[in-house]
Amino acid sequence: MRNVPDNYTFLQRYPRNESAIPGLIYFIGDRNLPGWDEALTALAEMGPDVVVPHLVRALLNKEEPYHTGQTWSPDVEGICIMVSGLDREYARRCCPAVNYILSQQYPPSDPEIDYLLDVVERAGNDQDYVLPTLLALAKKYQGSGIETRARSLIFSYKQETLETYRLLLNRGEI
């Protein structure tokens, strides 16, 4: 369980202050923390132009000011939960960073792939650059729920987009 940071009172008093964003993102990593809903609301109210650069940095950088100790993985999961529930613009703009994480060789629970795929799904099937990663996930996790989910996302794309990958799809190479 995380400790409520000392700046919690500051966050309550000045939730629209951009300098508070790292502390707010800290809350997003643990839905059981008191103040999680308030942190989510404050971040949503700031809007994607202000918040998304911080979210992308938090997704790609495992260090402070967004993470302490070993909190990166649960923080990423919390960010994915948040982004998946907000306006599609958040997911669309965070999707390149999520795609990068999905393309890495992390264990399937570090962070949990389903949370990352939630962001890909929310971003929409016009994010064509994600297809190679989805193809790789489907192949790597054959016979699992991850494969099923990746295939479902793959086949949600327009046929003309999938045409580029037809040799992989037709030969069963995924």
C-alpha cells in the first residue's frame, strides 16, 4: 500500500496547477488510495494538451517525479485505466507510448498487457502503426486471452489497412 504523499493537501487546494501533475499521477497508480477519484477528476479537467505530455513521460520513464521505487508497473496500469475511461483523445495521444511498452519484452504481468490493450482499443482502429505490435503479441501469446484480444483488435481494422499484412495473416504466421 502506498503512503499518501505530503503534498496531498496541496493537490486538494490547487488541483489545476500543472506542477501538481506528478503527484496526481502518483495517485492514479493505486485505485485504493484516498483521493484517487479526485486526482482523476483534476487531471481530466486540465485537459489532454496539459496532461498527455506528463502521461507519456510517466509511461516511458520509470523514475521520479512520477514513480517511486518499484511503482512504475502499477502506475502504468493506473494510467491505462484512467486513459481508457476518458475522452478518446487521451488514448489516441498516449497510444504511441503504450505501443512502445507493448513491443518490449516485459513479462505479461509487468505491466499487465490487458490494461495496455485497453488504451489501444480506446485509441481506435485508425492507429495503423500498432498493427505490427498486435501481430507480434498474437504470435507470442498463442492460445491465450492475449492472443484472442490482439486478434480481435487486428481484425477491427479496415480491410484495406489489413491488406498490407495479408501475407502474414493468410499464411497463419500469427
